[in-house]
Amino acid sequence: MTNFTILLKTEISRLARKEVRAETEPLKQILAQKKAEILDLKRRLAYLEKVTQQAKSGIANASKGGIQGSKPEKAQGLRFRADGLVSLRKRLGLTGADMAKLLGVSIQSVYHWESGKTKPRAAQLVLIAQIRKLGKKGAAERLSNEVAT
């Protein structure tokens, strides 16, 4: 008789687990779907916050007057080489800090660009291309205008 009760209890618990699994499986699928939607919304929010921050910093840099009359145009066709930035800076007789002031970025950014750790964004590539057209006097003039303002 005890074998029969053990078998009966085992069978009942097996059937109960099977029914619970059948009931919870659709809920698990819905949960996975909602988690994916939340993850997608978080990604979209992070992207929008990044774009907003870039827009704010672009407005701040423009109001500081990094390069007068510079609107971040498309940087199509512009290439970047770290040693090219170093040679440009040396040709103009500028320090890393002076180059950073002209570009409206931090000294650390210029250092990372020159060491090849990072690459400038499209807006900075346009500014670098504008500075490339300057001579020593033009760069010194713009730098003195930066310090004066």
C-alpha cells in the first residue's frame, strides 16, 4: 500500500508541475518580449540623450566662438591622420592647449587624437580642415581673438 501512495503522490506532483509549466510558459514569453521592448527603449533613450548633449555642446562651442562662422558641415571626403595633426600643430607653432582652444575641445581630446587613441568627430574634422588652411599668423590671430573673448 505504501508503494501505491508514493506512486500516487509522485504522479500528482508530476501532473501539477506539467500544468503549472503550461500556464506559465505564455507568461514567460510575454515577459521576454516586454524585456526586449524595455531594452530597445533604453537604447533609444540613450541615443536621444547623446544627440541632445552633442547639440548642447555644439551650441556652447559655437557661442564660445571656436572658429568664427563655422557651422558643422558634412565631413565627407575629410580624412584624419594622427601624425598629420601633429605636423599641422608644429607647422603652426601651436601647443596642444592652443590647438584645443582653436578647435573648442579639451587638451585631452587633442592628446588622444595625436596619439591615435581616438579620432575626432565630423564636426571637429571640419574645424581641423579650416585650421589647415591657416598660416602661422592667421592661427596666432585667431588664438589671440579667443583669449580676448
